[in-house]
Amino acid sequence: MSTLLRERIHGEEAKVSSVELFFDLVYVFAVTQLSHRLLEHMSPIGALQTLLLWFAVWLGWQYTCWVTNWFDPEKLQIRVLLFALMLVALPMSAAIPEAFGERGLLFAACYVGLQVGRSVFVLLCLGRGNALTPNFLRILGWTVISGIFWIAGALQEDATLRLALWAVAVLCEYVSPMFGFVLPGLGRSSTQDWTIEGGHLAERCQLFVIVALGESILVTGATLAQSADWGGDTPLAFALAFATSLVLWWIYFDTSSRDASHRIAHAADPGGMGALFHYLHVLIVGSVIVVAVGCELLMAHPHEHVGLQHVAATLGGPGLYLLGNALFRRVVYGSVPASHIAGLLGLAVWAAAATALGLSLLALCAGIVALLLIVAAWDGCTQRQ
């Protein structure tokens, strides 16, 4: 199995391979499914259900990302693994709209097969004597425990009970790495032993941000194409939706993303730092999915007066995005940027004002774009000083 490990050359960062990009295509579809589901279930319970499904999508991608960080995806065995995971992840993604309905068992079975199957495959390749074997045994143990709750939840007809059991399943896989996948008889993994390639891990996270931003671009273009009237305020709504995606890209990629790989590579505990990056990116990427919903609402109903649902969808995405990026900057630079704090406060004030004044979605989004542009300009000037 040592021949399957990534070759690490001192001073050079491992690059993301074409097969990894091909693997991500399934998650382009998954992100689209999630945004459409949230748009169709704009209620507190609908948002909670979509959030839980997003965690499942993210965990499936994240655990695979770690495997391709340790093992060379250009090797035949790892390629076969990625293709098999794609095959399972595709029907899982297709089942997302009805995951809390008649396709719950399909979603859960595919997800469990994805998580458990990956670890079993790696363990079969590793054998007993490899240093990574104990770590993957612990991962397998936790994915099996989680899988019990996934399947048990899928067998429940009551959506609330299914939600509760699946929430426990998500917690098992999301929280267990924080404690080194500790299990009786198998011990605990140490992040000090997770020798990772920082540049590769950072780039994989960045590419998933691109995938999510691509959904907002896709939604904007598709809604424009379906619009019967391209006159009136449609061009302005289109410009605001596009500007939102553009400024979100700028806030993330203009500065901190370039320094992220250096921060991981030079950390005292690269494995722990890499895990922290993934914990933060679940918020960053998830918020972009919410932004895509806001863009679709803007394009479809620019003159509709804002209500609580509109405020939550249209302002919630940018707000969570700024929060996620603020925490990300805290990890990369050691401090939270004042620009992001000001932006969050500005969004909160604007939300209250827009609701009180009964503004249209068009006016609401214009204010959001203006605030985000101020944050991006302020942040860019500060970072370049």
C-alpha cells in the first residue's frame, strides 16, 4: 500500500488531479439539489432538514478528500475507489428532494455505503501493518455507528423522528474527529499523526467554494433564460445577482485563500489545522448554497415585498458567509477582520430597516451588494497595507 501513498516532495505542493475534479461533478449536482430543496421548503423545519442533508453531503466529500490527500488518486486502485464512490453518491444526490419522504431509505443506504465502503476499501488495501490502519479502523467504527442511526431514521415514517435520528448520525461523524475517533479497544487517533499535504487540502476546499458559487451563477442564468420579459427591472435584478456571486468570490479568494495552504503546511499540527479548515468550510460553502436561493428569489420576484422568509434567505446567506470567512481569517491570520464585523452589523441593521420599511427584494439586494462591496474593498485595502 505504500506505493499508493502520495509522493511528497519538500518545497512542492501536491496538485489536485483531474480525477478529483471529475469526482466533484457529482457534488455539483448535489449542491443544485440542496438549493432547489431549500427553495421549495422555505420554513424552519424545511431549512433544518436541508441543513442536515447538507452536512451529509459535506461529510461524504470531506472524508474522500482526506483519502485523496493521503493516497495518490492517479493510482488505479484509488481511481477505482473514486469512481465507485461517484456511482453511489449520484443516486444519493438524486434522492435529496425526497429524502424526508419516500426516498429516505435510498438516501441513507447510499450514504452509509459511501462512508463505510470507503473505509473498508482502504483497510483492505492497507493491511494490518500500516501506520494508518488503526486510524481507518476507528473511522470505520464511527461510520458504522453513524450508519445504524441513518438506516434506523430512514425506516421511520414520522419525519420528526427521522430528523432526530439523522441528526444523531451526523453528530457521530462530525464530532468524532474532534476526539480522535476514540473507541473502546481501538484507542484514539492523534492529529499529530495525520501527515497531510496542506496545499492540496486548501485547494480542495477552495474548489468546493467554486462549485457552490457556480450554483448561484447557474441559478441566475437559468432564471434569466426562463424569464418571459427581459425588460423592466429584470436586467437590474440579473446584475445584482451576478454582482453578489462576484463579490463573494472576491472576499474569499482575493487574499486569505492564497495564504491558507502556507498556514497548514507550517502549522505545528498540520492534521489538526486541516481538520479545522474543513469544520469552517462547511459553514462557508453552506452559506453560498443559501445565497443561490436568494439569487433565484430575486430574479423570479424582484418587486415582491420582503417578509421574514425573504430576509432569512436573502440576508442569511451573505451573513453566514461573512461569519464563516471571519472565522477562517482568524485561523489563517490570527485575528478577525474589522471589515467582516462591520459587514455583519451592517447586514443586521439593513435587515431590520428593510423589514420595517417593506422594501422590495430588488431594493433589499441592492443594499446587500453595496454592503458586501464595502467589506471587500475595506478588506482588500487592509490586507495589502
